[in-house]
Amino acid sequence: MDVSFLGGPHPQRGVGVVAPFDFALDRELWRWVPDEVSLHLTRTPYVPVQVSLDLARLVSEHETLGEAVHALSAAEPEVIAYACTSGSFVGGIAGERAMCEAMFRSCELPSVTTSGALLEALDELGARRIALVTPYTRSVTESLEEYLAEAGVTVTGRAFLGLTRHIWKVPYRDVADMAREAARQACDALFISCTNLPTYDAIPQLEAELRTPVLSANQVTVWAALRRLGTRAVGPYQALLDETARQWPARELPQEPARELPEEQEGWA
């Protein structure tokens, strides 16, 4: 069979992705990527530490980043993305910027981290008050809140699972339950943290139910990396990716039951 008429393969533009050693959602990242873009993934070296602030610091060391980026350079990507939320917020705003600078020094390519991408996405949506969902322990969740506060973002509600391993096995049902709990108060957006937490199929359903933009770690990472290529992430009914999907009717928040006042206080507020 003569296939010479096909003329392919078509040229690909590359995104280099540095992920923690336990990252298990390669396929989810690809779901946001258009056909003309390829992802080139590498992982940080294994360390026998469970998900914690200590692990976040280990997988974000500049030497580790430099080696990973150097390995990716052989595939000639046009942009580098560090796909780990905790690893990129554990050092605060200054630490996140230093990580981008370290990656740039290793490859001289535009570089982005998940936590930096989150702030870009919040700016894109004009969101300053957010609900927060994480699979982390309390200490790691609080560290993320501190990072957001440093950026001028207020957390209006939160829910977390307290996990230290096997985060990629959390079902969408648990993610949705946490989202409903975290979004009880009015907010501009909801953020689901951790690149190892599945979120792709949950985002449009949660946006329709909560009537607010829903962001996730993997979503904002791919979105920000592709922006640097001058192209767009793909995905159905996601407010970050589609400006026409950013308006909803006002959501009715749960009402506290009316309290009966003692007879002598009737009419008092």
C-alpha cells in the first residue's frame, strides 16, 4: 500500500514536563493538549518519603530541577512546566519564582510551575476569593493557604482528605463531595489542588452545579504552558478555557435555619 500521499507526520511543538516521582496521571495531562502539541515527561528521583512538606521540599530542589530539565532538553521542547502544586508553593512566592529561574538557567526556555500557573489563572478570571479542595494533610493545606494569602487571595472555605499516599486513586465522588463542602460560602472560583488528583471529568459537572469557575492543578499547569506557546488548552465546558462559559445565574447558598427568639425579644435583630 502506497502511503506517500500522507506527507506526515506533522510537525509537533513540545512541552517539557517535570513531575514528582509518584506522578500517575500522564494520561490526564494529555487530555488538555491539542493535537499539534506533544508532552515530554520526566520525573524527579525516587525518595522514600510520603506526601508532606518534607517531600515537597525534596522534589523541588534546584539541583533536582536542573537535572530533570537538562534531560528534557534533548527532546527540544519550547516551554518547561513543573507539574507539582506542593513542590511549587512550599517556598512561598519567592520560592516559586526562584524555581522558574532555576529551570530557565538550565534550558533558557520559558518556565512555569503549577502554583505560579494557579495565580495566573486566578488573575485571568479576576478571582480573589476562592474555595480550596486538597487531598493533603492539614499542614500541607495550610501551607497552600499561606502561599495564596501572600498573593492577596482569600480562602473562603476548604476541605481536605489528609492523605499521604495513593492520591491518584481518589474517586471523582470524593472530589465532588469536598468541593461542595468547601464552596458553602460565596467565592469567585474553586481550586482543586495536587497534580496527582484526578479532576478532568469532574470540572464541567462541578462548574454547572456550583455555578462558579473550577480550576485544578493539572488544568492550570497545561493551560499556562500552552499560553507560552501561543496556543490554547482544550477541554469541554471549562470556564478557564472558554470565556463564554464564565457566566452563570447567581447561586443560592445554603441558608441557616431561622432561630426562634424568646418572646420578650420578638422583633429584635
